[in-house]
Amino acid sequence: MAAAANKPTAVHYFLVFFAFLSMLFGITTYVFYNESAGKFAEISKLNDENQKLNRSVKNVDDDIQELKKKIGINFAQVVDPINTENKVTVIRGLDDEMRMNGKDVVGTTVVETLKKLRDSLDGATKDRDSKAATVATLEAEVLKLKSQYKQEVDNYSKQTKDAERDKLGVIGDRDEKVNAKIQEIAGVRSQLNAATDELAQEKESREKERKTLNSQISGLEIRIDILKDKIDNLEKLSFEVADGVIRRVEPASGTVWISLGEADYLKPRMTFSVYAKENLGVGRGQEDIKGKIEVTRILGPHMAEAKVIEEDLYRPMVSEDLIYTPIWSPGLIEKVAVIGDIDLDGDGRSDREQFHQMMTVAGCVIDNEVNDAGERVPEEGKITVQTRFLVKGNIPELQDVTGEEDKAKVHKILRNYDDMQKEARSNGVRVIKLNDFLAYIGYHNKRRTYLPGQERKYNLKAGSASESTKDISGDRSSNGNVSGAYSKGRQTPQQQSDGNNSKAFGPGR
């Protein structure tokens, strides 16, 4: 029984195993503790190195900010690789600033100066683009270095001590390169600032010279216009040629036959001014015009019938009298330019649409016009040597208008008129008043103008005394109707008087 008591049991084995396990756990804990202490020391060292690198990165970023301040462009983004057209980047801002600068040179003539300015600007642009490309390259290299720095920081935990020392050496080399590039940029910026100051001085000098030359040119143009007007008034030279002649006249019916017809591309409703066959030159002045006619029928290749729409009773039309209009030529399309108010009947209202219709009937094209709103049509149109006349209507004066909108319109009209006068002068285009132009084309106002409130002088005075009875009669105002006796057998309806009196009984006769 004593031998049975000394025999090992399961409790003994468990105690032995527990003791062994405790010893093994203690040894393992000791080993892990020693290793973790080493790892923590290594991690602490890596954190110190990481802080040093962060300080280096911050120093580089501070240098970039200082570089922005030096450049004078403080956009947050240096470059936008995705949207190269982004204007709020340092690189794009620098490009814009460089485009605004150039270098002027002076020549002996205006043309030479302009050419040299163009050449100088091209050279400055090339130099600027080269410098901008250099700056962009440097900025891209800085961004590339920053990306490399970040990647190296992320890989610190996987590299050995030797790799860490090598990486620090590389970073030092690259920092030296960046500093060298920054100094190079500062030098380039200094040179650019010097060139900018020099260009500004040259610009100021050239601007003063340009203003002086423009003033002299304006004075010469004014003198040329004054002398031209004096010569025109003294000599009244005519460079126009008559379009045809009157072949036959029938005074009783007011009908004439002219030497133009179907072969000359003549159209009905065309009007002509009539000149005496011994005239000194057509298109000189209204005083040379003895009458006006309007084509009614085309009778042959070179024959047409026309009616007399206006005639000087003291200078009746005869055969071989000359006819002329400036807006029509056989087989050609004449062009005119128009500016100013177009009031054909003196009622104070625009007749521009009627004027356009007249030009269309004559086959004449209005290639340049300033409309009633003061806008030029077409907007980019120019008077050329193909333009026959610049027709000048009434040009309003600034002192005659009060509203801001009207003043703005008058400003536009005057500005366009100045431009069109210069274009006409440069291309030898004759400037002619609207009234003279209408007289030359044979225009005749076919209706009596009546404005409300005005006295109609062609009406008999109401309540006039009768010569036979000396009594006061009633209202004798004409109703404008023509007696039916004059319409008998006619195909046309009864006509109405337009209120015009014969020219023979007009003022001054």
C-alpha cells in the first residue's frame, strides 16, 4: 500500500507541465520584451528622421512661397497639368505677365518703325516663351522632387540603415540642385524686370511721338478738306458723264423719248436729271439741272418713253438735251455709301425705306450705311474704290439733343461719319449732300408735306369776300377732287389734287 502511495499520479504530471509552461512563457515574454524594446527604439529613430524630412519639405515649400512673392504671382496652384488653360496658376499667370511686355525700337519712318516694332515684339515674345518654358521646367522638377521625397518617406520603414543614409545623401544633392535652380530663376526674373522697365520707358516715348504725329496728320487732313472744298466751290469741276440724250419732246403731253432702252438694261420707274446740251458738265450743281424725267415704257434696244415730272418753264426740254443719274450705268452695278438722316419730304420723319426702294429700282447697291440708330451696316464694312459716292444726309449736332440715349446715338453717328470720311478720302470717293444727290438722280417729291398745326398756304382762305357781291362767302378750301369732265373716257379712276401750285407762280417768280 506504501508503494502505491509513492506512484506518480495525473496531478503530478499536470504540475510538472504547468511549471514547464510557466517557465517557457517567462522566457518567451523576456525575449519579446527585449525585441520590442529594440523595435521601439528603431521606430523612435525613424520618427526623428521623418520629422527632419518633413522640415526639409516645409523648407522647400516655404522657398516656393517666397519664390511666388518674388515673382509677384500669388496663386495657390503653381501649375495645372490637367487643364493647361487654367488662368489661376503661377505658371499661367507668369505667361500672361510676360505677354504684356516687349521691347520697342525706333526707325526713321512710321512704316519702318511699325515693322521694327513687329520684329522687336516677335523677338521679345520668343525670349519670353523661352523663359516661361524654363520656369515651367523648374516648377515641374520641384514637383517631381516633392513626389520623390514623399515616396521615400513612405518607404523608410522598409529600408535598412544603409539605405536611409544613401537616401539622405540623395536628398541633400537634390536640395542643392533646387537651390541652384531657385537662384537661377531669381536671376532671370531680375533680367526680366530690367527689360520690362526699359520697355515701359520706350513705350512712353513712342506714345508721345505717336500723339504728336497723329495731331499733325489730323491738322493736315483738315487743311486738305478745307482746300478741297474751296477748289470745288471755285472750279465746280465735273468728272461725271451723261448717260444718254433726249431724242424727241412732246410738250403738250409732257412726254419725252430718250436714247436708252432694253439693250442698256434700263428699267421703268428710273428717274434722270436733265441738262442742256451746251452744259458745262453734268453733276456739278443743282443750278445746272433744267428738269427731271421718269421712265414709263421701254420701246426698243435704245429707245424708251419717259414723262416729265419737273421742268423749268424758262428752260424747256428740247431734243439732244443730256440726261444723267449717278446710281445707274448700262450693264453695271453702282455702289453708294449713306450716312445721316434720310428725310425726302421734309416732314421730320425717316424715309430710309423709301430711299432703299429707289436704289433697288435703279439697280444701285448701298454697300455701306449708318442707320437711324447710328449703327454701321455691315458692321465691318469699308468704303472702297468701287464706291461711287458717300451720300451725306443731315448729321445731328450734340448740342441739339438732350436725352442720354439720343446723345449716345449722335456720338456713334459722328464717330462713323469721321471713319467714313477718312475712307472716302483715302479711296478718292466723292462726298455729296443728300439734296444734291436726289437732284442728280432726278428725284421729285410727289406728295405735298403737311404737318399738323401748320397753315396750308395752298388752300383758299375760309370766308373770303366775293368780288361780285362783296359778301362774305363760306369755306372755300379745296377738297382736292378733279372734275369728272377730265376723266371721261379714261381708264384711270378720278384723280385727286396733291395741292401743289405751278412752279411759274412760286415765290420769286
